[in-house]
Amino acid sequence: MENFIIVLIAIAGLIYNVYKNYQKEMEKSKSRRPNVRPQSTAVPPIQPTIEKVKRKETKIKPLERPNQEELPAEVIAAQQRRRQSQIKNPIPAVRIQEAEIERNTVDFDLRKAVIQAAILERPYK
């Protein structure tokens, strides 16, 4: 039991010395490099070039759809059926969540990983 107390005192002394040395080093580092912030130089804002301004002015027009009168009756009927089927049969949220979970899962084959690691870590001659 006496040896146990002596060992604890030695460990405590060692930890205390390490802490004191750490504090001394921190004081030395502060004196070597004081916290001096470099002065920031004001950079004038870059004027947008003429090309960029022209690009913003020329907006891309959305694709024009042909008038409903020009579409054949079959196309109009198909569009209406599609809209009605989307209203009647919306995609359930459960299916969407399942699809996201399937995308997030990672198939991990330990055997394959070990073989690939061995191939990559070959000693070079």
C-alpha cells in the first residue's frame, strides 16, 4: 500500500511539472508573437464588365408552347388524362421516403474491401 501512495504522488508531481512547463511555453509564445492584426486594405469593388451587364439584360425567353388550337385532339386528351391520374393517384410519401433510404444505404462487403486493400497496398519492387 505504501508503494501505491508513492506512485500516485510521483504521477501527480509529473503532471504538475508538465502543466507548469506548458504555461511557461505559452507565455514565451505570447512574447514572441503578440496578437497584432494586419491592417486590412480596402479593395475597391470590381465594376461588372459590360458583357455581364448585357447578359443580364438579354433574358432567355421561355419556350413558347403552341396554341391549344394547334394541338391535335389526341394530345389534348392525353394531357388531360395525365393530369387527372396525377390528381387521383399521387405518389405516397412513404414510397418517397423508402426511395430516399434506399439511395442512402451503402452496401459494404468486408471480403471485397480486404481484397481491394491488399491489392492497393502491395509492396513495390
